[in-house]
Amino acid sequence: MKNFLPLQLMRVLCQNRNKIKSLEYICSAQILIKVLVFLWKLLNRFLPFANVLLEFGFALPSKCYFCNSLGSLDHFFVHCHYVKNAWGRFESIISILRTEVSSPSHKLQSWWLHLSSSIEEQLMLLLPTLICW
């Protein structure tokens, strides 16, 4: 298997950006390569959370960093009470209708679908990325 440098990985990911809408948003944002890779891993469920590792045969205990309940990737980025409040505060500031979603991918896409002006567009691309980071 070939070892990818971050810049090479970004080029590979962004080559298919017209085929996958979320990649189109990620690749058009002016973000650091390591953040782009993080978002790609998040959207493809490759972050090492217990529920994801279980799919690969690894059983590990996991607790949410904020509320100490059993943690999963979806809980940590969307369902935790503290995380919902953080999303809600930013959504109210920039007037996005607060909706219940089932995954980080759905949350990010709900933000990206509200793009309008160029300044607002950059904010809408970057802000959910920063919240997840």
C-alpha cells in the first residue's frame, strides 16, 4: 500500500468532488489539509470511536467526554445534550432552522445547504467544520 502525504491525499479526495456533494463543500472551503482529512474521516465514519471500531472487530468501552454517557460517533458530534446546545447557539446566531438529525454527515449537510452570499458561504463552510474540530 502506498503511503500518502497529506497534500497527495487531498488531491485524491478532491478529484471526486463533483460525484459526492459533501466532498464538493469540503474541497471548496479554504481549510487546512489535516482538517479536510478529519472531515473526510468523520463523514465516512472512520474516526476511532468504539461503535466504529466494533464494526472492525474491536470491542472497547467508550464514554462521552461531556456527559459521561455511552459515547458513539453520532452521540459525540450530534446527540449529546452539550453538543446540541453548541450547535443550537450557532444556528440561532446565523438563523439556521434547528433540526434533529441522525448523524454528523446530516448535520454538516443541513448547514451547507443554506449557502447564499460569498461571505456567508465561507462562514457556512467553515463554522460547522470548526464546531466538529
